[in-house]
Amino acid sequence: MNVNYPVPVVGAVALPRVEQKFPPVVPIACASLTCVVAGGIVMASYVPRRPPLAAPIALLALGVILSLVDVVILARLRGFAWRTFFRVAKWALLAYVISAGMIEFAFVRNHTRGAPLAVVTLMLVVFALDVPLNIAFTVARYDST
């Protein structure tokens, strides 16, 4: 499929649009998000009983590792639209912290206590960080400024 994109013109010379190759930040963040959402579903399926914690903790650990890998990959990017990234990330983070807080409240309201609550809380932290990272990276990678 051949798609013609607008070509920037400088003076009388048309410059070809150069697509910068980026590392797989979004797929890694989505994999991390998938792990913590799956762990959260397992945890929620047992409410109000006490859930077994082996699988959710393993999924949480994998999600955290993938998120850390993403942060390291992002930190190594040069020539990236960081200003746009952080501008978008701060507002997306605010929205997802509120969302994660409401989910946390539902678990607390349903009398989740101790280790299960700690695991759910950590999963929600990963959730509240991964989604804004995805949104901000996607916006910033296409920023032309």
C-alpha cells in the first residue's frame, strides 16, 4: 500500500519526511499493562474471599520488570520530543491516578485487607504509570516540533 504523505518544502526544495525508528516502548508497556490487569482480574474474581497470591504476585513482578525496562529504554532516547512527552504525561498521569484511586477505593470498600490489598495497590500503581507512558510516548513520537 503506497501512501503519499505531505512533503515539507524549504525554499524551493522539497525535503523527504524521515520516519525516525523508535524502540518498542508501546508494546512493552502494553505487555506490562496486560500482566497487571490479568493479575487484577484474578484478585477481583475472589472478592470478598481471600485470593491465592502466587499468580498475581508473579504477574505483578513481570509487569514491574517490563515497566522498568521501558523506563530504561526511554531514558536512552536522544532527540526525542521530551517537552511534549512530559506535557502530555502529567495530565494523563493525573487522570489515571484518579482512576486507580477509585479502583483502590472499591477494593477497600469491599474489605480487602493485608497482602491482597498491597498487591492490588502495587498493580494499580503500575497501571497508573503504564497508560500515561503509552499515551505520552505515542503523542511525542509524532510531534514535529
